[in-house]
Amino acid sequence: MGSGELISTTTLGAKAGFVTFWVIIVSCFVKVAIQLEFGKQAIRTGETVMTSLNRLGGPRFGKQNANWSLWTWLFLWLFKPLQLGGIIGGVAIALNMAFPSVSITWFAIITGIVVASMVFKGYYSFIEKMSVILMLLFTVFTIVAVFMLQKTNFAFTLNDILEGVRFKLPAVTVGFAIAAFGLTGVGGDEIVAYNYWCLEKGYAQYTGPYDETEEWRQRAKGWIKVMNIDAVLSMVVYTLVTAAFYLLGAAVLYQRGEIPAGFEMIETLSLMYTGAYGAWAKSFFLFGSFMVLFSTLFSALAARTRIFSDLFGQVGWIDFFDLKQRKRTVAITAWVFPVLWVIALLWIKLPVIMVTIGGIITFFMLLIIVYAGLHFRYKQKQYGLESSKFYDIALWVSCVVIFLVGFYGAISLI
């Protein structure tokens, strides 16, 4: 749960009402097969994502003759500080509402320093455990709020839900819908980051490097089964949570005519909870939104330091396999990225628009990920870990649907 759910999903609901509910449901369901393909690629090869992308077909550029997908990823990333700047703005706004004596600007700077310091020092495990517990509470709080709405003037009906699954996409909502599609469920950034966590902390690490033995294949197949179960169960959980956020936005904010915008974003979002529970819920919402957005910043920075160290190595800017250079790059980027995020926020000062732009860019990144997933499945060696027919169908359905959503969005704009 992160900015996609708390900001993009609710903003889409506030903008469109129930009519684009299908975007959220489809977004949560269709990316799982792609996520699993990236996880399988990590288990099969032990390669980082950028190494695998560098083996795709197509034009190559630069002194290292790097694949087009790496340069495209690097170009698209130039816009991503907007998204994280919007998120750091959300954290700063929540803190300012709790402690008005300190300005949003200073809270943004302080947040940037704190998150950079924690990634620099490697405190991921502590934040991970704390975030899981606190976000679980906020998740329950959010889902219960949907049911509490039914006792208020913001109650919605089954017909409202059915209206939302008729695959309508008003032109005025296209940008927000594409952004929400890119960020909700397993977003493009998360799919790429998933590879690194599989290698460092998960299934690929437990499987071990490839060797031509039946023991390795059985071990790999076992961890792939575990990964499949984990991914499907996660999908059920985050679909329910994302749907809850959307319904709150559509039921409360849309009826009130309130669209989250500017530095009033958190104040506007809090209306979803005060509308369900009453005025007392605002304080809990501030705490919950702080935890959601701060943990998103932390996990995003931890992933980016790895992704871009890998990317810089593939395009020839550093030697990624030199541990000293890699650690130095991780340490430097742990500070550089938050600085860029804070600058973006203080320059633009429109966190919702910033997150929305980042979501649209994430959708375009997702198109590269879809192409790569198909390449991994059909063009690269499977090492005796071929997928089932059901999985292959799910993978193709995911890829086709993602492209169709993009095409539908373009047609709606026209």
C-alpha cells in the first residue's frame, strides 16, 4: 500500500465517481503474471533485472553497446522524481497538520534527510517490520470505513458498483486513470524491484545459483510454487484494500465535489474517514497516511539505489561487479535521490499532479516490462522450469489487457 492507493486511487474516485472502478480492479489483477515472470527470471538465472533487459533484442547504443530498453528506462526515469516529490510532500503535509509550528518545507527537508540516512545505514529490516504492523492497522481501518459509510449520507448501492464495471472511461479522467493503473496493484517500479528482493532476501536466494542437477530444479520448482501462492494471496489482499480506497473516494469526495489538490491534499483525503467515522478519525488518518507514504519513500529509495547502480553498470558508467564501486554508488544515490525529490516538491508544489505524472510514466515503463516478460518466457532459456499452460494463458491475458488499457486511454482522449 502506497501512493498509488492513498493518492491516485482516491483522486480517480473523487474525479470520476464510481464509473472507473473497473480500472482499479483490472489493474490489480492483470499484473500478477508479469510480476511472477520477473520472479521466475531471478530464480532461473540469478541475474539482476538490468542484466536481463540488456539481453533483449533491438538497437544498442553507447560505449557498452547497451540495449534500447535500458536507455528508455533511464530517460523515463527523469520524470520519476516528480512522483516521489509528491509523496514526500504528502509526508510533510501530514506532519505539518500534526505539528503546525513547523513548515511543510522544513518537514520535507527533514523527511528527505531521515529517509536518506536510514537507507544509507541499511535500516530496511526495522522499517519493514514496523510498517507491516502499522499499515495492517490502517488497512483494517480503511476497509471498516467502507462499511461504516453505509450508515451515513454517503452510502452507496450495488447499482453504483455495477456502474463502475461497465468499462466506461470519461475523457476527463483518462490521465488520472492511466496514472492509477500504473501505480496500483503491483506497479512497474515494484515489478522491477521485486527481482532484487528475490535475489537478496527471497526465493532466488534460497534456490541458489543454477547448476545442472535435479536437486536444483526441484528446489527451484518448490520456491516457484511458494512464490505463486504468495503473489496470489497478496493480490487478493491489495485488491480489497485498493478497492476500499477507491470506494471511499467515489462515495465521499465525489459527492462532496472535493478533489485532492495542492498542499490541501491530506486535508481533503481525511474527509473520507471523518465522513465514515466522525471527526475523531482525522488524527488516526494523519498517522496512517504518514506511515503509508513514509514507508513508500523508504522502500522506493532502497530499491532505486539497487536498480540504478545496476543500470549504471550496464551502460558503462560504473563497474557493477566491483563491490566497492557498487557500494559507493548505492551510498551516493541514497542521498542524491531524496535531494531531487525535495527540489521537485518545493519547485512545483502540486503533490497530486506530481504523483499523477509519475503514475503515467510508470504505465509507459510497464509496457517495457510487458515486452521483457514475454522475452524472458519465450526467448530465454528456461532451465527445465517451463511454465504451465494456465500460466502462459494468464501471462498473455495480462500483456494484452495492459496494452488494451493504454490503447483505450488514447482513444478516449482523442
